[in-house]
Amino acid sequence: MVYDPKSRVAEEFINHDEILDTLRYAEDHKNDLQLIGNILKKAATFKGMTHREAAVLMACTDPEVNKRIQETAIRVKEHIYGSRIVLFAPLYLSNYCINGCVYCPYHAKNKNIVRKRLEQDDVHREVVALQDLGHKRLLLEFGEHPKYAPIEYVLDCIKTVYSTKHKNGAIRRVNINIAATTVENYRKLHEAEIGTYQLFQETYHKENYEKLHPKGPKSDYAYHTEAHDRAMEGGIDDVGLGVLFGLNYYRYDLIGLLMHAEHLEAVWGVGPHTISVPRICPADDINPAEFTNAVPDETFLKIVALIRLAVPYTGMIMSTRESSRVRAEALKLGISQISGGSKTTVGGYSATEAEQMENTAQFDTSDRRTLDEVVQWLLENKYLPSFCTACYRAGRTGDRFMEYAKTGEIAMYCQANAVMTLKEYLCDYASEKTVQSGEKVIELEIPKINHEKVRLSSVKRLKRIEEGERDFRY
């Protein structure tokens, strides 16, 4: 097949021959310091990189070049996102699954895991527990099963999440991670007012993809890979990409990931709203040692930096799969969204002690700190924790969001909204130590609101938040 980023045929916009040719090109040019210098010079202007340019940088092993890659990624991240780090939590609602994915403990043949689905009263309890922690943004997770997780169940869960209010708590934005589905179902999700639709490719190598997914609907490579296009057709204009690094040769998947981002730009004029970078990790009935493409920490952090340079406007997400050390390094290089206080078990946030002993988790978490501990850690490192959901609710999504993001204008809104949502957290949920650290950071961050009228208005709103008002946004 011919490579065509504007095609909606999976094997054409993620073209195997183009990836192999790109890998050869990268090997041939990995020591071309003039070319590398020009690529980095372009990246430093916040204009991104092509998949071929990123592949050349990935192949280069020169320590000085790698240092320049890191330095450039740090500058790009700071220019677009400043010190803001968005916080969210995953909420696992059902782990019944009919697929045979060999790297996931939810696979249909796993008899060790306890299968569980939350009913709406259970969902309500989970949401109250999450609100009481301080969360405002959730990512809903479901196994793929026509009986236990049909679209009607997903929609009921979304409705329950949005309608649950406890004290000053409210979930203001629900993002969704469900299996590839139809345009009609994506339209229903859009009408339910979801934020971002996330679907990870796992690997872009078709032959290996099919080996890793021997059974179930997910085994259809093309249907899965073309899902984001159907979601966009169904009205969802914010979509999230991701691969599971360690399943396949990482350079192949990095190129495929960037080609997918280029495809969305070419067809829809809107690249991915988010890119996630999970690595395979221990889980029930899964041994990462069986996968021979493990990605070392330093290589993984270079991948993070290159994605930030290649797709400067995208939100980059890292979960609690990673240790606090790796997350700390990744925040500097490109990550802009992290989960905090996460539970990967079904019903884990409100579980009794007995229920916590049940084996329902999708994967083991490395960073097991509470949300407050994560917020405190961010504050100590001079980051600005943000619980903002304003863009979704103000209609700044899709091409409207990108219009602001690519020019950097989004910072005017994001900075003010981040400060105000942090203030809410400090008033309602934070420990005394976190309050003290948070107030100091707010004092540092207020002057960074570069629009005078917005800055002065934000100062007034902070006072009103102290007096009990909530949910201000720009």
C-alpha cells in the first residue's frame, strides 16, 4: 500500500513500508550533526517535527545531542505549559472483557482475577470518594464486553458521575477510555458531554498487533486503528492517542504514533488532544519479562522529550505505572497531566478492607502516594497543580482549542484557571502543610497571568473562593 496521511485506511496512514524506510533513513543520518542541528532549531520554534525528523533524533546516541534534545524539550514545555500540571484520576467501572490481549490481566482466559461491575449506586459511592479527595476530572475505564459494558451502561455511568454532588465536590469533566466502536456510539458519547476520547493503539506494528490480540473484537487491527477517525466523525473533536511501550520495538511505535498524529492533522485539521506514554508493567497473569522489548528509563525519557518536540501542543499523560523518580524527570521534559492517588481496581476508592483484598486490578501502580501527597510534591518542586476543566466547558475544544494552543494564547486562560482550582483544593481538601505550600505557589503564579484584566479579576475571585464561592473559570 502507498503511504498517504490523508487516507482513512489504517494501512495507508500507518504505512509499514514508510516506517521501515524512516528507520533506515534515521540510521543513515543519525550522525549528520548539521541536519540534527536544523531539526532542533525548528523544534525550538514550537513548530513541531515530522516523524522522520524525530526518528533521526531517536537514533542519535551522541551525548551532547541528547543533552540538547532535553534542553529544547524543557524550553518547549515551559513555553506552552509553564509550571502547570493537570491532575486526574482513573475510575475503573467494569473488568469483564471478551478480548484475548496477552499483556492485559482482563483477558478473557484469566481465571484468577475477580470479575466485577459497578452498579450505579456503587458508581455514586466511588464518585463521592473521589470528590472527597479533591478530584474534578476523571477518566472512566471499562473492559470490552457486550453484556456487562454495553454503550447504554457507559452512558448511565457518565450520567451518574456528572449528577453526583457531595459537599463542595463535583466532577466537571469525564474523559472516556472504551474499546473501538461505531460512529453512532461515538455520537452518543459526544451528546453525553464527554471531554476526551482516549484509545491506545498498544502497537502500530500490524503483524505483532495481531499476535498480541488473538481473540475478540480488538483483534481487528484496521477497525481499532481507524477508531479515532470515527470518533471525530461522531462529533468528538478531542481524541487521545497512546502506545504501550515495551510490547514492540519502541522506535517503530514512536514513528507510528507520530504518523497517527500527522494523520489526524491532515484529515481533521486537529491533532491529538492528548498522548499517553504507558510502559508495560507487572499485573496478574502477566509477566513483563516475557516481553523482550523493554524500554530502559533513559530511553523512555528521551521518547517523552521527542513527543513533546514533535507535537508541542498536545497534553502528555503519565499514569502511576511509573515511579515518582521517573515522573519527576518526565514532568520537566514534556508530561503535562498526571494521575494522583489512583486505584486501578474496580470500586477501589470506596472499597471496604475485604474488597480491597479482591484481585480486580488492571496493573500494579508504582507511585502509590495519596492525591494530597502528590499535590504537595508538585508544590515543593514549584509546579502549579491544576484541576482545571474550563476549556471543555467553554467550548474551547478541537480546532478552537488548537487555535489557542498553537499560538500559546491558551496560557492566559490556563494560568488563571489553574490558580483558582488550586485555591479551591486548598480550601476544601488539602492538609495544613499543603495549604501553606500552595499559598506560596499561588503568590508566585499570580504575576504570571499575562493579561492585566484577567489577573486583577483572578485576585478578586481568589478572595471570593475563600469566602465559599466555587467554580469560577475563564
